[in-house]
Amino acid sequence: MTTTAPVPVSAPSTMRYGGLIVVMLLSFLLVTAEFLPNGVLTEMAASLGITPGQAGQTVTVTALAGLLFAPTVGLLLPRLDRRTLLTAAAAAATVSSLVVAAAPSLIAILAARFLLGAAISAFWAMSITVAARLSSPDRIGRAVMFGSAGLSLATVAGVPIGVALSEVLDWRVAFLLIGVITAVVGVAVRVVLPPVPAASASSLRILVDTLRRPGVGGGMIGHVLVVLGHFLAYTYVRLALERVPGVDGGTIVLLLALFGVGGFVGNLVIGIVVDRAFVRLSVIGPLVIAVAVAVVVLLPTAIIAVAAAVLVWGFFFSSWLIIVNTWVGHRMPDRLEAGGSLVVTGFQLAITIAAGVGGVLVDAVGVVTVDAIGIALLVIGAVLFGVSVRERRAVAG
């Protein structure tokens, strides 16, 4: 396969907010569909005649698809207009939700969820290229914020609304509605977004070459460690919160809602300043998360401190993708797709490891030890990312 010389994606002089809002809506729907099974596992299991653990594999398979597809979407479709690719992702997500709404068996649902994972992976891998096309070069971080805001909004409102619909009507109706709305937003993507030419990620050589650039490899390792440290703690956060004396299910729900609220606010605040401050935020963010996890672990009797820690934790982690993608946009503008694909691949890899290894560790050594490991990984990841950014700046200087 031949490749062309890398060319930065052309960008307008002003922000195209209409297109960015459509991207945010698509992000909201994709993430809502991804995590909706978490809230309706019992109903799904009873309806399909399976165990809740088997129903939970509907989430696992989406992460597996993302891990496989994130680094390859640019290689498989090197010249396809990225607006068309996002439209296809919306169509795939629509088909997935409609199949889940009607499928009589777990096998059919797993196949549909794999399709959703591929769509989500394509969206996130291309999101930075699309953001660059819809924004001025000095505001790429603010443009990336819209996609991340859709993710946070789905956590705060999308999944709870889906669960409420499943309680009032049926879990299949919730998926049906998500599928129909995703189809409408897919049409809006095609109509509202301008053409987005493919950037340079058309071969494995380009991906490897991007990793070899000064500071990039270390930054990506730091990124994976930060995400891994977070998910080791967050995946089993309920076990940590249950250590709070007198806590009940309602209190845990409120604490987790605080995480979502913090995440949504963090997206907005950090999205405004990230283009000027991403170097500092890439170190400060993971370190603050590590402190927040430590508060949850070390001060379980101080409910106010725990609540504040959860809020701050959500504030900084939900904006991590904004920070990392802004780093990609500013440091490698000629390799946006390659950088975006590497970021998503690292994210999915960290989730897969956290889910698999974390479960074994929790059963073997307990949640406190797992959280301590997560804290250590967050600190190491922050250091590696900070060193990589300084290395890149020194070379540039």
C-alpha cells in the first residue's frame, strides 16, 4: 500500500458550533447505548433466560471490538471521507440497538454489541480529526470538549433515562428508542458536517513511526497507565464506598451521581482552558485523581470528604481524553488520525486489563490493595506523561 506525505487537516478560522453539537449528540447516544446494559442486567437476564454474568458480556464485547478496531479503522479505510465514516458509525450503532431490541438470543445480541463496539471505536479514533476540521488550530482542545461532553452527559443523564424507560416500559423499548434517535442524528451528521478528508494513518508504518517520535511513545505509555489506574479503582468503586459506615444503596447512587456531575462540569471548565494548559493538566489531573482515590480509601468514615473526593475524581478523569487529544492535536497536527487511533487503542487496552486483572486481584487481595495499585499507576503515568511532554518541547525548541 502506498502512502502520501502527511498533511495537517485544514481548519476554519472560527468554530463551527453546529457541527460540534451534532458530534456531541452522537457521542451521547453511542455511550448511552454502550453502558445501558449495566443498568438493565437483571431484566435482560430474566427475559433471555441467562445469568446476569452472561448478560454482562454485552458490555465486555463492545470493549473487545474497540480494542481490535481502534488501531485498524484508518488502515482499513485510508481514503474514506471521515464525515462518511461517522455517518456509517451512526448507522452501525442504529442497527446494533435495533437488533438488541428484537433479538431472541444472547448470541445475536453479542454480535450486535460487537458492531456497536466497532462504531464507538471508529467515532473516537476519528473524533480529533473531525474536531480539527470544525475548529481553528488554537482551539482544538475546546472542539474536542464537545465529544467528551457527550460522554459525560450520557453518564449523568443518558443511562439513567434509559434505565427509567426500561422500568416504566421494557428494556427492549429503551434500546429501540436509542436506535431510532441515533438514526436521526446520523442523518444530521451527514447534512451538518463539512467533508473531512482522511488524515495520514493509512499504514501500520505510519502508526509505528508516530510512536517513535520524540515524546510520543512515553506519552502513550503514561496515558495507558493513567487510564488503567483509574479503572482499577473505578470498576470496583462500589466495594470501596461500601466501607463507609452506615452507607446504603441510595447513598452510593448519590455518590456515583456526584462523579458524573463532576465529570460534566470538568469537561466544560477544562475544555475552555485546555489549549493553553494541557501540559500542566496532563500531570496535575492524574495526581489529583490519585489523591481523590486515596481519600476514599483512607477516610471511609468522613462521608463529606469521600463525597468531595468522588466529585473531584469525576471532574478530572472525564476530561482526560480532552487533555490527551489536545496533546495530540498540538504536538502532532500532521498525524491526527494516527495519534487518535493510538489514544483510543490505549484506552481500550487499559479497560480490558483493568476488568480482567482487577477482578482477580479484588478476589485475591481485596479492594484496598487494588486501589493502592491504581494510585501508584496514576502517579507513574503522570510522571511519564510529564517527562514525554518536556522531551517533545525540548526537541521542538
